[in-house]
Amino acid sequence: MKITVLGAGLAGCEAAWQAAKRGVEVTLCEMKPEKKSPAHSYNGYAELVCSNSLRGSDVTQGVGLLKEEMRRLGSLVMEAADATAVAAGGCLAVDRYAFSDYITNKIKECPLITVVEKEVTSIPDDGICVVATGPLTADALAKRIAELIGGKKLSFFDAAAPIVDFSTVDMSKAFFASRYDKGTPDYINCPMTEDEYKAFYNALITAEEAKLHDFEEGEGLKVFEGCMPVEVMAKRGEDTLRFGPMKPVGIHHPETGEGYYAVVQLRRENEEGTMFNIVGFQTHLTFPEQRRVFRMIPGLENADFLRYGVMHRNTFIESPGILDRDYSMINRPTLYFAGQMTGVEGYVESAASGFVAGLNAARRALEKDPYIFPDTMMIGAMAKYVSVGSEADFQPMNANFGLVARPPEKIKGGKKVRYQYYAERALADTDRICKEEEL
């Protein structure tokens, strides 16, 4: 039996790849390049529309553990990320275009995957289908999904940070260093005095915000905490940014040892180091205001912006009570959902949901029982959160250790020891599954 996958983002590509790896024919439907959402610009699949960072690599961090689980399980997204990584200290960041091209080529070269590049406006009435059309699902299909799930849906807004041309950064004012000297000194640091910070802060909170797109009007500004626009964050208090994206702790000038009142960091966007994004500066300011305000940052006075920050709608379903732990629809088990529309939040988390959905769609096509990952593993804990989390106030969630199964006995020694235990337990389970289970 064939599988249809709708959407060639990270989740859809991962789902299609995992199904094909298991010998099942897949039809992958993607509306690009014929049509793009307001957030997309590149023709390749698995386009990273926000940051180019897949976040921390340490397995004692939730997303770091999830990445390592996926590596060992054979994730296409992790294979592509490792192959196209750029220097980013303790994080895994990628050259976004090389990353997209890597996955696009793998998908198009796979003999069991047939790509159909056209917009799909409805879900097939029969057969096995994985819906991974993302948080900006086109209106016609979004309406059909809402009908299937009883009209339940929520929206929030997601924001992307600007990218600057490295050659236009004044490195006589900025310097390379990583926080606490962790890893290689890959981040550009733009330091601020107290007076510079206060002038920047006042300009930021009074700057003009862009108008919402027509498709976003009337929905209000409901922002996910993990992708909050910098100007919205700033309005929570004068020192909020100094405890957030402009935190100066652990950053000193490598030559003078000087500390600072606030620091803006820029992270490499591509392997060549010609492009850097302003870390944590997702924004919804107008383009002229971005240019004016962000050029107040020391070192960026004459910066050329290769991409301005943008903001767009994300839509997700209230998955608890609708989806099972294999990401299939409880009332229609041959229909799977994957990606941010399920309520997972983040690139890696979206790919992980695609992995589970694609694996189980293939198992259904092969007439095998679904495989439920244990919640001792981050990939299983995320699936459990989505399926049996709180229906009363369900919100998108990043990978974190608050989701995994508690140990049988209390672990002494503090958070670091506890997280190390979780990581070792999860990876032991991952290795056991890879060795013993027929996935």
C-alpha cells in the first residue's frame, strides 16, 4: 500500500524518507515552487524560515538529547544537519541553503518517493496519509483539517531575526567570543555601555511595528514565548533584554578581559561566514525601523541587512484527544499528522514527529502494529505530550526534561546530575531499540 505525504518541510521530508527506507512507496506532495506561503522564499524542501540554528548539542539539554536519539535512529534531517553544519560554539547551526539542497536531492533521488509539486486542497478520503503541511497550511487545506478535528485550532505568531552582511560589521567595536569561552569563539559580540543600552532600549520600544498580513488580521498578537519578538520582550521591562538575548554574563573581551553592561550576539548563517543573524532578535518592526534601531548596536552602524526580520502566523491543532502517540488520528488511524501543527515546537521537534509518523505510517502499510517510543526517550516523551497532554490549555512545546518519565527514585546531586541520568537512560534505550526492534 502506498503512502501520501502532504508537505515537504522538515517533518514531511523526514516522514517520507522513513517510510521509503522501510520499502514503502511514497507520494510526496509539495506546493512549492508553484505557490509559497508568506514565510517561504526558497524553492528547496525543508526550508528553514526562522533561525539557522537547531539549538544546543549537549545531550544534557532536551533538544541536544533529541538530536542524538534521532542520529542513532537514522534521521535524514540530522544527517543533513551534520553534513552542512557551520561553526556555532555549543550549538548545531547549518548553512540553510546547503541544508535544504541536501534534503531536496536525497528526496528526489530516492526511487520509492514520487514528488508531486502542486497545491493540495483536500486530504485523500482513503489510504494512508501523513499531513505535514506546517504552521502556514494553505487556507483550503486548513479548513478541511479544521473540519476533521471538529473545528478546533489555535493560532500564534512566530518571528524571524534579521541577517547582516559580515563584511559590513565594524570589528573594531565587535569581537569574536563564545559565552564562558565554551567551544570555539564563533559568535560576534557587540558590547554596550549602560548609556548605549538605554538609548537602544528606548528606541526599540517606541519603534513602529509592521502591519499584519491580511490572513492574520483579526487574530490578535498571540506570541509563542520561545519566539517572542525582541520589541515585545523589551516592553516587559527595561532589564528584560539584559537577562535574555542581550545577557552579558560569561562574555569578556578576549584581549582586555573587559565585561559589559549588555551584549548583542551574532551567529554564523553559512559555512563561509559571510552572513550572520542577530541572535534572539526575532522582530515585527517595519524594515526602515529595523534598519534605524538595529544600527544603534555598536559595530552595526553601517551594517547591510541581507534579510530583515519577519513575522508570520503559526497554526496548530489541540492534539490531546485527537492524536495518538504514533501521531495518528484517534478517530481515523490511517491519517497521521506531523510537524508544528501537532503542537511540537522547533525544527528538531518537528522532524522528530515526522520520523515517528513516517515510521508508523510505513508499519501500517506493512500491516505491522504501531511502534510507540518509550517516554524515557525524548522522541517518545514529545509524542506523549502531544497525545495525552492537558487539553485545557494546550500550548506548543519544545523538547525539555520536564516531559520525560521520572526516575524510580529521587536522584541526588542537583539538576546537572539528574539530566545526565536522563540522557544516559534515553541513549541506552535508543541503542537497545536500534539493536533489538524491527523498526
